[in-house]
Amino acid sequence: MTSTEVQTVRRAITLLSSLIDEPMESAPVPWQSPIRRFVREYLVADAKADLSCAEAWQYFLEVTQAGELQPMRKSAFLRQLPTVMEAVFNARKAHNVERSGRRQRGFRGVGVRLDTSEPLVVS
């Protein structure tokens, strides 16, 4: 198998396992990781929104400083974020999210959940 095929198989396993919500030993992101909880509880699918990686990191820092989640290193967060975003929202990292007239890396169709007290509905 080529490395591209292996990556495709890993993505498929991650997506399938997220649908059945059972832990797998070979999952690239731990099932109870702070980033997985962050994406599921604090972000929402929104066709009109987009979220840069920098904004996601800043919001994650705010949540961890409030004591809601365990902190993690920025490099680990940014490395795991695309996998979790694709598994939860089927959103791939884009390199053309506009901020202040400049293009940045981020995710289209994902925004910040404004009311985290509402129950999360995952379809």
C-alpha cells in the first residue's frame, strides 16, 4: 500500500468508528482527548461560518483556562485538529479562510457554538 492509501484507510476507520462511537486502538486521536471534546461541545456546523486554525486555538485556550478541558500543547492541537474536524463535521482544512485581507488555514462550514448549554444533536 502507498502512504496515500494508508492515510485514506485511516481516515475511513476514524470516520466509521466515530459513527459507532466505540474506541479503537489504532485511532489517531484518543477518544477522550480534550480536542475531541472541544470540537463536539464548543463548535457547530454552520454553512455561513468559517473558523481559522488560529481562532480555534485561541478559543480552545479560553476554554482550558476556564477549567472546562485539560490543556494540551499548541503543536499537538493543530496536528490533531484536521482529523477530528473531518470526523465530526466532515470539514477538511482549507487554505483560503479570509481574515483581515489575508488567507489563513481553517475550516469552512464550522463556527463557534454560542450557547453551549443547548444539548448537542449529532446526526
